[in-house]
Amino acid sequence: MLPFTARRNLLAAAAALTLLSGLPAAASAADAASAEPLKVGTSSTFPPFEFKDSQTGKLVGFEVDLVRAIGAKMGRPVEFLDFSFDALLPAIVSGSIDMGAAGFAKTPERQKRVLFSDTFYHSGLTIIKRKGDTRINGIDDLVGKTISVQLGSISHERAKQIPNAKVVTFDSGAEAILNLTTENSDAVINSRPSTDYMVVQRPSLGEKIERLEPIRKSEMGMVVRKGNTELVEAVNKALAEVKADGTYAALEKKWFGHNDPENLK
């Protein structure tokens, strides 16, 4: 039998070895916690910001790529969850998702409900009419007309302000434009960059419709639950890094074919 002192030293060494062997597991658990997936709600009806690839069915788009780049800077994998656009803000408010990324324009009404990130894109609204329709040349010409819009969008909010207008809502801007081309509405109010992208992708659409000058400028941001300043600050920091290292410029060029200096600020 080993002397008492030797046995005591052996037990101490075994205990130390046990503690050391547990350190990697503890570190791994901490790393896993910091790398918890960022649950991001989106609405895949807003090309080129977020939409489903017609060949693969995968979620793609400028904002999709941007959020993934932001997640990489934060050290967190991104898990996208697809919603109808009008269901996104309630999901943020309830806490069922961490963040919303669906081309959200910053408006006073939305800022009462959620917390916005720094601006990631400068956009605007435009009026779309059938080519050759001389009745509509500006916002005042929409009084009393039938207007197609995406449900819950700032286009929807703007259309509701037009006197005596009949506002017809759809799940996407593309469906709103289809309603126009089939002569079931007089005009569409929609996002300018989204409309331009649809025309580039479908040249035949450009033969049927024309876009007027922008009627309203807007700034886009990602949204988080009110009070979640820790997350929005992390997102803002990552967004600044993505702009600084050239990733943002590359993504903007990929999806829009050019860089807008205002977006790179």
C-alpha cells in the first residue's frame, strides 16, 4: 500500500487532471452560447432584397447576403424564417425572432413599435402606371383611382393617404404590378429599386408599364425588439465593419450593378 502522503498526492493529481480535462468542454459551451443562431425574420417577396430563387427555391437577395455578412462579423450563424410581410413586426414585438430584415423603411409609426438599426440602404417610392396611360402623371392624379400595393408596406401607408382612392392589397409588389397589367387597377405604388429590378429581370414587363419619378425618399434598416439595445449595437458595429472592408460595396454592385455613394456612408 502507498504511504498516506503518496496517496494524497496521487489523488490531488487525479483531481487536477479531471479539472483540466473539463476546461475544453466548458470553453466549447461558452463558444456555443456566443455562436447562438441569429433568428432573422424576412419576407421572400421583395426582389432584389429578399426573394426565392426560381431555380433552386433558396432564399437569396441583397439584404439576405448583407445579413449573413453581418452575422459573420458578429460570430453568429444566421437562421432565416420566412413570414408574410405584415406578420413580421408582430413577430419582433413578441420576441419569437431576434431581428427583422425585409426592406423595412424607417417611419415614425414603426419606430414606436420596434428599434431600427443604422440605415443600410437609401430607397424611395414610385408610381407605376400602364404604358401610354396619359391620365396619371403624378401623385395628385391618383385621387379617386384604384391603387395596388403590398400589404403592410410604406406604399400601403402612402396609398391610404390619397383621397377617395380604392386601395387593393397583395402579398408582394410583383402581384400588385400584375394586377395593374391585367387592367384591374389604375396604378401601383411600390419601392423604386424593387420595381427597377423586376423590369431588368423581365424586359417584357418594361413594355407594359412605366415608372414615374420617385414620390418619397426613405431609409431602410433592420429591426429588433424595443429595448434590445445590445443586439442593435452589435448589428450596427458589424454593419460598419462590412462597409469599411468593402463587402457592402461588392454586394451592392452584385445586386444593383452600381454603387450609390450615399449607401456607403
